[in-house]
Amino acid sequence: MNTVKLQSIVTCPNCGHREEETMPTDSCQYFYECEKCRIVLKPKQGDCCVYCSYGTVPCPPVQQDKKCC
């Protein structure tokens, strides 16, 4: 059984700022505001959350091969 990782580094596609975040285990995060440039990120088409689109680790449900929100 694989261990679910809760830490992911989100990279802003606008300014390149990287920030380590703790992902929620009970919900998807659809919006994320970059701390540097303040742009609000949304998931890319086909992705369920910002971690699956811009993070180094996909969200916990995807890691467990479950359907995400």
C-alpha cells in the first residue's frame, strides 16, 4: 500500500514562484492565489484541482486512484 503524500510544491505559471503547501485530504482545492504575483490559479482543463495542474505531487484522491471531486 502506497503512502499518500500531503506536501506538494505549487509553481505559479505566471511568475514562477514556488511554494510548498499541505494538500487537504477531504476536498479538492479549485482556487489558489500565488503569494508573489497574487494571480488566482484554477485547474487546467481535465484536471480536478490546482495540485494536479501546478503541483509536484497530485492530490490525495488521485494518488489513491480514486475519483477526485
